Amino acid sequence: MESVIRGMTIYIFLWLIFRISGKRTLAETSPFELILLLIISEVTNEAMVDSDHSITNAILLIMTLTGMSIALSVVKHYWPWASRVLEGMPLPLVRDGRMLKENMDKSRVDEEEILMAARHTQGIDRMEDIKDATVENDGNISIIPRSKQDG
């Protein structure tokens, strides 16, 4: 039972840390963030298995972590408000062509990151050509180009 409690504790702790750190933390991984994730992975492994490196303990932990993931998806399915708590809401960064600095600061996104997303997804290279931009729950930035009628 100790392994189950350790697994659940680590799962909840990691969810909380990544929820606090923001959506953009995992959207694009820099070399530094990759190293950080590898270290977190190793520390998490040690915290969950303690001194029990048996196959039985590994299977129990895999079942616990998978069970936690399934349980959270069921909670989000039946209680939509829980999804907002667990995953947050999409955050607008540009609305009607205006940058929303407060939201950009909150999500730690600058103008260049918005333009990079616009170039990658829409082939847009100027802020004036962006009608709306939103940081989605998965950390990616979605872009809606300005139409000819908007201009």
C-alpha cells in the first residue's frame, strides 16, 4: 500500500507543480527544460520506488499512475467545472489585433513567440495580420489571421 500512496502523492505533486508553472512549460521544450524533465523523472522514480525495485512494485506503480489519469479524466467528463480547475482555460493573448499584455505576462509569452506561432501555423510574419491569438490548454498558441474585411 505504501507504493500506491507514494505514486498518488507524486502524481498529485507533479500535477500541481506543472499546473502552477504554466501551460507554456511543456509546450516547447528547450535543452534546459529537457534536462530538468530528465532530472525530475529520476527523482520521481526514486521517490516512488524507495528501496523496492521489484517488478511487482513497478507494475503496482504503473497501475496506480494510470488509474489516477483515468480517474481524473472521468472526473473531468462528469463535472466540467473540474476540467477548468485541473487544466485551466485558454487565455487570449491578442484580441481584435490588440496585444493583451496582462495575459501575455501571466502566461510568460512575448510578442516574438506569438509571431513564431503565427509563422509556423499561418505563414503570418507581422502582428498587424493577426486578429486573435490564444494560448491553449496544451500550451500551444493558436492564431486566427485578420481577414480582408477586418483590415
